Amino acid sequence: MKKNKVNNLNSDNYNLFAILALVFTFIFYPVGLILGFIALSQIKKSKEKGKWIALIPIWVGLFLVAFILYIFIRVFIIGMWSF
């Protein structure tokens, strides 16, 4: 009977890496992005809660990477003032 309670506790808890990913997204987004991917893989294996909490840092991180690449290309390759 204890075994069932332990399994139920694991499925009712939120994934720690998902919560950390959300926090680190606003502090240092690359860490949040990596932790988000780690959390998703753990959630798939353990059936914990927190999938949406892990997806938010992934989407925000990917958006920021795309935005920084756009700025880099715009400034250094195309030139900022060539319209």
C-alpha cells in the first residue's frame, strides 16, 4: 500500500526543473531554456505535473535566441543604416 502512495505523490508534484526553468528564464534565459528541455524529458518519464511550466521557458528562450540572431544579422551583416 505504501508503494501506491509513493507513486501517487510523484504524479501529483510539479517537476522541480520546470519551476527552476521558469525562474531562470527571467534571470538568465539560456539556463532557463536548457532546464526547460531537461524538465520536459523528466516529465515524460515520470508523469509529473508541470509540462506547461516547462514549455513557457522553452518558447521564451527560443524567441529570445531568434531575436538576438535577427539583431546580430541586422547590425553586423546587413548594416544597421542600410535601408
